[in-house]
Amino acid sequence: MITLALYIWLLPLLAFVIQIFLGKRLPRKGDFISITAIGISYLLSILLFVQMLTNYNPEFYITAAVPWLQVGSFNINMGIYLDNFAIVMLLVVTTVSFWVHIYSIGYMHGDPRYNRFFAYLSLFSFSMLGLVVLDNLFGIFIMWELVGICSYLLIGYYFEKDSAANAGKKAFIVNRVGDFGFLIGLLIVFTTIGSFSLLDVQQGVAQGKLTGGLLTAAGALLFCGAIGKSAQFPLHVWLPDAMEGPTPVSALIHAATMVAAGVYLMARITFMLSFDAMLVVAYTGGFTALFAATIAITQFDIKRVLAYSTISQLGYMIMAIGVGSYTAGFFHLTTHAMFKSGLFLGSGSVIHAMHNAMEKVGVHEDPNDIRLMGGLKNKMPVTYYTFLIFTLAISGIPFFSGFLSKDAILGGTLAFAMSQSNPVHYLLPFFGFTAAIITAFYMFRLVIKTFLGEPQRPDFYKHVHESQKVMTIPLMVLSTLSIFIFYTLPSLNPISAEHGWFEHLIEKPESAVSIQLGHPVLEISEHVAHSAHVNGMLVSIIFALTGIVLAFAFYFWKKVDVEALTGKIKPLYDLSFHKYYFDEIYNATFVRGLLLWNNFLAWFDLKIIDGIVNGSAFITRNFSAFSGLFDLGFIDGIVNGVADITQGIGQRARKIQTGQVQHYILGALAGLVLIMVFVLM
Amino acid sequence: MGLISLVTFIPVFGAIIVLLIPKQNEKAIKIASAVITFIPFVIASYMWGQFNFTLSGVNNEATFQFVEHTKWIQAYNIEYFVGLDGLSFPMFWLTTFICFLAIVASWNINKAVKGYFALFLLLETGMLGVFVSLDFFLFYIFWEVMLLPMYFLIGIWGGPRREYAAIKFFLYTLLGSVLMLIVMLALYFNVKDPITGGHTFNMLYMMDQSNHSAWLKGVDVRLVLYIMLFIGFAIKIPVFPFHTWLPDAHVEAPTAISVILAGILLKMGTYGIFRISYPIFPDVAVKTSYMLAILGVINILYGAFVAMAQKDLKKLVAYSSVSHMGFVLLGMSTFTDAGMNGAMFQMVSHGMITAMLFLLVGVIYDRAHHREIEGFGGLAISMPIYAGVASVAFFAAMGLPGMTGFIAEAMVFIGSFSVYRTLTVIAALGIVITASYVLWTVQRVFLGKLNPKYATIPEINGRELFTLVPLGALVILFGIYPMPILNLMRTSMTHLTELIKMVP
Amino acid sequence: MNSLLPYLITAGIVFTLGIFTIIYKKNAVGVLMGVELVLNSVNLNFIAFARFVDYQLNGQLISIFIIILAAAEAAIALAIILNIYRLKTTVDVTQVSEMKN
Amino acid sequence: MEMQEILFYAILAFTIFSAAIVAFANKIIYSAFALLFTFIGFAGLYVFLGADFLAVTQIIIYVGGILVLILFGILLTQKIYDLKALAAHNPLFLSLSGGLFVAIILAVILSKNPWFRLVDKALNPTTSAIGKAILTDYLLPFEIASVLLLGALIGAVYLARVEGKKK
């Protein structure tokens, strides 16, 4: 199995290497190489998955490592760690990646840097798969950075556009801020435990090598990395801008896989989260879920709405990890990967169609703007129906995958709040449920504005066509995977996955912190969990339906005058529309501040430090001109001074050196006279 | 004549050969120089194969390799004593490698060609000599031998402000040399040769504390000597606030010389600390290590901040060197295996990465005749291959995993975090700043709309690629699997660490 | 005429005039003439000393060699002057300062 | 005062006077002619000193050789009527001070030593004695002088030669 995992991991790398060097010269610009590689990885992942199902053992894990760095007492081993969790994640990544690859054939057709695109996709797949299979935090950090750079390259894929180049840079730098925390967390872990390996860390924490405040700090700092990568508040600002990248990239990286890496990491290290660290995680996630949802309501760019919804959904997952609903969080990651990448691919299909229509009309407007769409349902039926399925899934409607996972998270937060004595923790379910209603609302707003109602721009509408097969087939596959049945088997209960394979195989790892403390970090009784689950389910169905109905009332039946309402709550609307002015604030403080500070330091360097150097030379030069050879002060000054004096004398002396023999004779004679005078006297 | 002498002196003999070629025959001069620098590289690579990883070196002559030890100036007990160990071999090999590439990169020098290449070859001998010398006097001589050609190479073949830069460089380094000379003489008169009982310049004898005279055992004396020696090396590294010669010298020097300056000369400072300061004054080294770490952190952050404000591409790269050398300082101040090896690895890694960066700046300067960052834009459209190679170099400078810079920085951080927690956290901010200025630069130069002025700028040519690709390949190779380099140094580094820690 | 002094004084005056000429003339040929005067005065000294002090021929022989030298020097100097004239169309020694700077 | 003595001082004055003209003349051509008389004056003095061979040599080489060379030099290098070029001089003050330095030195030397008179001694013809001396005691310097002359000859020819293509 280790070998299989290695193949899954390394094949895309091979494809990348071939693509980057030879891609341009190959037929079809070598897209088949990337696709074959990821395809084989996909098949092998399925093979692994089937093996896992046949084992059906929640305790299963397998690991193997080789020494990588060995210097003296400092050693790092690199290895593969496979458990059910990793296998499911592998399958998720390869599935989305493979179908996005297929989709890209159509979407990127005719792009001048077609081969580069596939090369980057392969590199990304490699990095992401590595992040999943590696057995130690250091390796995960390496892959973490690599997915970051892939994301940078792919966001800035249309680098001729300043906005794209900016977005890529912003994404990477904001991520680096998070990685700064991640790195410090890693350092704490390594310096206390002496190993990066997940198993060693688990044992180390259990043995109490890392305790108390430092443990909380380590957990919180590692979470910083996740904040950056999973675009949690306050580092969420990069993800909406990342939509400058090609849509398949948004689907693969910024919806399904890379942004979920943060969640993956938190799930991986969930055993070392102390209670305080968990609270930090939960509140960050919960707040982000609500916060991003409120922004999504007012956006007009189809991809930005989806981006904010991604942030919001990631917030759910993070919150789930924070409240100890490990399985639910990961479950949501899985289902979300399917329907959100589907949503992005669907939006890509729409954008592609709009773009082509605009080309035909000869007008260049923003193809992403939902105000220019409407009524596309008739023109693009496949896109519409798949999009609808995804929307239902994300809104949490029974019979779809999203319902199962979201419900599990909401139930988990509710159970958490109920089992805590402090009522403040009811904030968490509040965040969750409010975000749920808003999610349903804005997702249906999107669907209605895009696909239903009257065409807003008939001129474009005329030229809109359904996308080609390579683009619709991935949509169909992903929409199939958004049906409940894939997650609830062997049971067929559409509203609970409790008895499904997922809940069985993905078992929350034993908390090392609990072992260390001798008592559970978090205690939630069976009874509380069950009642919370049932209550949560009812409430969430009601909320989701409410949201949908509201959306229809606002935008389809036009029962409410949206314009008038917007006018009434103008300040709130503006706040949401301008994303709470986060970009502006960051620009004004951090970016401006940094640039000012840099310029100040550069000035300081040039004028003060160099000025001191030059000035001291100047002073010493003059000083030594007066005090001559007695100057024993500053040596630099002497060196400079001596050089300058010599030069100065030379400057004058060379005037004497006229190059004329007659002057020399004169000088010689004068000298002779002087000698005579001295000799004779 | 041993292999070391062969490698060290081939360039200087080559310089004589070059001088004998008629000056009109520029092509022959260039080819001869390339061949001459290639031979040491081949021999050094062969020596890598012969190198025994398990011998520690540092203070024990028996565990040095390729040793040559004969009398030279008997009257003062000066010896011709050269040898290699894990501290010097990586730099020794890197020097032969970078010098060869730099010669190839000098192909379009067309002013006083003969003089340039002859001086360059002399410079190579000086640099190699510094790395192999185990006799302090010999070390000093090579140190000075290296200085003069550098002065002329900057002062004659440099940019518009070359004379200012050359004199600044010369005076700065001369100041360092003077301090080093004082320390050398102080040691000479206060260290006794255990066999003959006379004075000695032998570094290994100096490292044995029992050979020190009573005066040299004084606490204050040791501190003062250590600091003087440190300033001597700090100027070369360069450590804040002695760094201002570096941007000027780098900017004004011709491309290949910038490569040599940043790739090798800067490392001589840190090499000197490893080779001389640490083993001879281990007690002071331990006592002052916190200061060294602070200087390292200042270098990292200060270099990065100032780099970000630069408008000249070459100056930016120069300041990034200041920043990266800070990692070496931070790592070497830790006395942990990870930190020390990380520092040494960073020396090699930065040597390669910064060489790439300067070569890349040279490529664009040759075409556009300016280096204003704002003056470019969208070059990735007109020069895709160049942009690709440049991204590799810039990402490596940024510390992207999979490249050597990351390994080095990570090891330094791991080493230093166990010793200086707060400082490491502050230093780690550097990775954010570095990412900012690197990406910002990449964006301003390569991305965005194509500046119409450079729509037809010629793509990077084969010769330039020939200098860049080997470096890039090694940066990635050793970034994925760094053990080949780490193997060279780890035994020596562990030994050195133990040596320092043994001191009460 | 039978004493040394008049010769020495004469030689001294001519020597002084020769030096003066060397310094005074800008014309290279003039300078050359000055040199000839100096050489002649020295010759006179040698011969005078040979007659009044040495009583032998050594002084005269040295004079002969000086004359030979003067001839050679004049030939070379004129050749150089002609060359300079060809190159720079001047024989002004103050104009010939290529070695400066 | 004997006739001889008068003649001697007359020749002295004549020599010094023509040397002064060499020094002070504005036109180089005048200097050249004055130089001719200076040389002749010197030849006369040599006769008084009993150096008959040298006197003749002086006439032949200086007057017949060097002076002719100098005249050629002058005529070849400039147009006679180009007064500006001919009359160009360095500052008189500087030159005079130079002369003064020499004069001071010589005066000091002359005044410091007792230059004694000499009992009259017969004047013998010197030519054969010189010939013997050259071929015996002074053979080596003589040969070297011949080589020098040859060298000077070749050198002068090489220097003064006009390169073929220029003509």
C-alpha cells in the first residue's frame, strides 16, 4: 500500500517535469501526460479506497519512513503515513483533480500557455497529494508551501493582467503570514518533542513533553497556518482575489483541495489541541462562517459569491474541528470538495459561455457579472441542473450530501454548547445556524439571478450555448457524487450518515492531551450528542428552507423591493458590499506601513549609516590634515584620511610634474643650491 | 605537489599563460581562462569523490585530508600548511564551481580583456588559498592576495561609480585586514609551538588552549582579540552596521565579479569565524553568542526591509544577501547541530542562489542597459525562458521548499529556536518580508503588462543558460536531497560544536 | 693666459649661459644649442686642468670622448626633434607633454 | 701686455659674447650663427692651452658637423619667417633664476678653492701622443665610442626616417 501511495504521489511530479521541459513540443501540448498521470493516481486511489472498504477497520494505519536529514543529533525522517483518513483524502483530491483536468481540456482550449497550465496542475496535484500522505509535520510544511506556490502561479496565470499578478502575490504573502505562525508552531513541537513525525508527536504529547501554555501556543500557532491557507478571518482577504485565476483552478485549488488543507492539518493535529486551543479554533471558524456569508449576499461577481461561500464553509469545518466534531468536519470537507468544485466548474461553464457570447457581440464586459445573466436555464440545461444539485447540497437540503455533513457539524456545535457550563458557547451554534440560513439565501440568489427569470441582456443571451462535453461530463460526475447515497452506504437513510461507512471508518483519534492530563479534554455524553443531533437537524432543515424561500421571495417572485430595502439599510449594505473594508484597512495599515518603514530604513541606511561612514572619513580627513601623523583615533578614518591626504598632495604635486624637462632642470638646480647651502654652512 | 596546491595554483599559472597570449586574440584569452578554471573544478569534484566523510578535521591535523605541510619561511616558523576538512571543503568546491561559471559569464567583457582575465584568475587563487590555509600567516597572505585583484576588477571594469565603490570596498576590507593582522601577531607571539617551543602561526596549535601564554589567557584580552577578529570578518560578511560597502561594490562591479563577491567573498567572513574565531576563542564565542544572534536577526530583518525599498534590481539583490547572511550568523551563534550545519549549508546555498540572481540581473542589464525595477514589466511575455529561470532563482531566495534556501533556513530556525526563542520568532518574520519583496519584484519585472520598449528584447542565450542551469539544477537537487552537502560538513561541524561546548 | 683662472671663469660663464639657454628656449633646437654650450664649457675645463694640473693628456682624451658623445647626441636629438615636428608640427618643448596625465 | 695676451683676452671676450648671443638671441637662426663663433672661440682657447689636435677636432666636428646638423634642423623644422615660432621663449625670470643658481654654485666653488698658477711649460704637439694613447690605454673606451657612434647613427636614421607610406 505504501508503494501505491508513492505512485499516487509521485506520478504527477513526473508529469510536471515532462510537461515543463517538453510540453510545448508534444502533440496537443502534452495535456495527455498530465491527465494520464492524474488518471493513474485516481485509479490507484480508488484501489486503495476499495482495499480500505474491504478491510473496514477504523483502526487501520500503515507507515514507513526513510532518513532524510541526518546531521549529528538532528534528524528528520521522511515517510508515508496512511490511514483511512489519508486514503479518503487521497480519493477526494484525485477525484476533483482528475475531473478538473478533464474539464480544463475544454475550458483552457486555445490558451497560449496551455502546456504550462497543465504542468502547474500536475505540480499542484503532486504537492497536495504529498501533503496528504507524508507522515511528518515538516514534510507537510514543505508541501504546504509548494501548494502555496502553485496557487501563486495559477492565480497569476493571466499575469499580463495586473489584477491577476497582484492577486497571486497577495495570496502568497497573506499565506506566508499564516505560515510564519505555522513555522513557529513547528519549532515549538520539534524543540520539545525532538521529532516531526505525527506518531512521535502524538506519543510525545501523551508523555507530557509538551504541556501547558506551550501546548496551547503550539496548537494555536499551527492553526495560524490553517488560518492562512483556509482563508479564515482575519487572513481571508486573499481568497476572493484568487478568483482572478482560471476557473478550473478556482475549482481545484480554491474550493476543494488546497484551501481544505488547513482543515486537513487541523484534523491531523487534533490530538494535540488543548481545550483553549480548541476554543480559538472553534471561534475563528464559527465567526468566519457567519462573517463570510454576510459578504456573499451582496456580491455580483459569480465567482466571488462562491469564494465567500467557500470561506464560510471552511469556517464550518474549522469550527467542527474546534468543537471536537472531527468526523463531521472532515465529512464536510469531503462533501464540500465535491459540490463546491462542481459549483465552480458550473460557474466556469457559465462564464465560458458568457465570454464567448460577448466575443461574438463584440462587447467587452465582465463575463462574471450575474447582473448580465438571467434565464440561462433554457440555454444551458446541463449546467443548470447540475448547478442546482450543488446548490441544494450546499444549502443543506436532505437527500444531498451537504445536508449530511453540515447537519453533523451543526449537531456537533450544539452538543458542544450544551455540554459546557458557560452559556457564551451558544454563540457557536448561533454562528452556524445563522450562516446556514444566509448560505441558502445567497446561493439561491445566485441561481435565480443566473439561471432563472428573464435574460437581463438579450443581446448576449442570443449567443449563449451549452458547453461542450468535456466540460459537462465532470459536472455530471460531481453532481452524482453530491447525492447522499455515496456517503450513507451501507445504510440508505437519506437524513443521517450515522451508520454509513464514513462515520464508521473515520474515527476521531484519541486525544494525546487527554492522556497527558489524565482526563478528557472535552466530554460530550452520548445522550447530549444524540439530542443535539436531532434538534440540530430539524432546525437546520427549517432554516435552509427559510433561506430558499426568502431568496425566491426577493429575487424570483419579487415580493420585496430589493432596491428599496437596500436603500434603507445602506450602511450595512455598503459594509457587506465592500467586504467590511478589509482590503482598504490592510492596505492603509500593513502595506503602506511596511513600505513607509522600508523607505525609512533605506533612507536610514543611505544617509545615516553610510553617512556616518562617509562623514567619519570626511572628519578624519580634515582632522588628520591638522594633526597629521599623531592621529591614532578611528582606524577607518586613518585609512581614509591617509588615502585622501596622499591624494590631495598628489593632486598638488602633479601640478609640479609638468612633463617639461626645463622645469625639472630648474628644480634640480634649486635643489643643488640648497644642498650647497647646507653643505657649506 | 598535492591536489590542493594543484587546484589552488593552477589559476595563477593560468594567469601567466593568459598574459602570454597576444592581447588582440581576445577569444583565445577567454577560452584559455575557461579551460584553466575548469581544471580546478574537475579536480575538486574528483576530490569530493575521495573525501572521507568520517574525518572531522577542525583541530586535529591527522583528521585533515589532502594535507600538505612543509616549512616555508623558517626564520619565523611560517609554514606552507594546507588541508581540507568539512568546514572548508564545501566552500572550496563551490569556489571552483562558481569561478568557472563566472568566467563563462564574463564572455562579453571587451575592455582590457587580458588584464581582466589575468586578475580574475589571480583572484581565484586567492580565494581558494583562503579556504585551504591552515597556517595563519598563509591565510592572511591569501586574504590580501584576493583583495587587490578585486579592487582593480571593480575599479576598472565596474559601472559609473566604480572608483568610489572600489575605494570604499578596499578601505573597508583593509580595515578588517588590519584588525586581523593585529590579532594574528598577538597570537603569534603568545602561542607556543608544543614541539619546538618557539612562536608559531599554525592555526591548529593556536586552537589548543594549553599552548596559550598567560597573557593570552586573560579574559579581557581574549574578549578584545575576539572582537577585533570578529570585526575583521564582520566587514566581509557583512554584518550590520559594516555593510554599506556591499551595495555599492555589488552594484558597480561587473556581473561576474558581483557573482564572485556575493557567492564566495561574503562567505569568507563566516568561514573565518568558523575556522579561526570559534576554535581559538571558544570561551568568548560562547559568551558573546547572544550578541551574534542579535546581529544575525538584525541582518535578516534589516536586509529584507531595505531590500524592499530598493529601486535598483542589483541593489535589491545585494541587500537580500545581507538578509540571507543573517541566517548564517543566527545559525552559527546557536552551537547546535541543526543551527551550525544550517549556517554552513546556508553559505553554500546562498552562494549558488545569489550567484544565479546576479547572473540574471546581468542578463537583463546587458539587454536593457538599466536596472530600474520600475522600468521593466511583463518580461515573462517576451522572455519566457528567462522568466522561468529567474522565478526558480527568486523562489529559491524566498526559501521555497524543494530548494536549498529552505533547508538552510529551516535548519537555522530549528537550531536557534531551542536556544533563543524570542529572537527566532522575530527572525521568522523575515520569511514574510522576504516573500513580499521577492514576489513584488517578480511582479514588477516579469508580470503585468508588457512594457512596449522590451517587446522585442532578445531571449536569454545559450551561454547565459549554460551558467544558470547548473546552478539552478543544483539548487533544486540539494534542496530535495541535501545530504550530499551535509555529509561533507556534518562530522566537522559536530566536532566543532563539541569542541566549543567542552570549554568550561 | 698662463693661469688657470681665466679659463675656469670663461668655462663657468659659458656653462651658466648654456644652462640658461636650456631653460630659456622653447625651441627644441635652442635647447640643444644650450646643451652644446654646456658640453663645450666642460671640455674647456678638462683641457685647462690637463694643462695646468695634470700635465698629461688624460683631460684631452676625455674631451675627445665628450666631443664624440656630443656628436652622437646631436644626431639623435635632431632626429627626435624632426620626428616630433612631423608628428605635432611644432618644436616647442612645452607643447610636448603626452606623458603627463 | 704682450700681443699674445691681448689676443687671448680678446678671444675670451669673443667667446663669451657669442655664447651670450646664443643664449639671448630672439631668433634661433641668430643663435645658431653665434654658436658657430662660440665654437671657433673655444677652438682658439684650446690652442692657447696647447691642445692643437683638439682645436682642429673642435673645428671639424662642431663647426663642420654638429653646427651644420643644427642648421639643417632649424631649416627643416620651421619657416624662417615664422617669427612667432622662432621667438618663443620661457619666462625670462624663471630662466634667469636658473642661470643664477648655476652662477652661484660656480662662484662659490671658484671662490672656495685656491686656483694656483703654473710655471710656464713648453707646448708640445699632442697629435701623435693622443693617437698612441687612444690605441693603447684608451683602446676600450675608444672602441665603445665607435660602437656608440654606430648605434647613434642607426638610431638617428631610424628615428628621422619617414615611413614609406607617408610620402
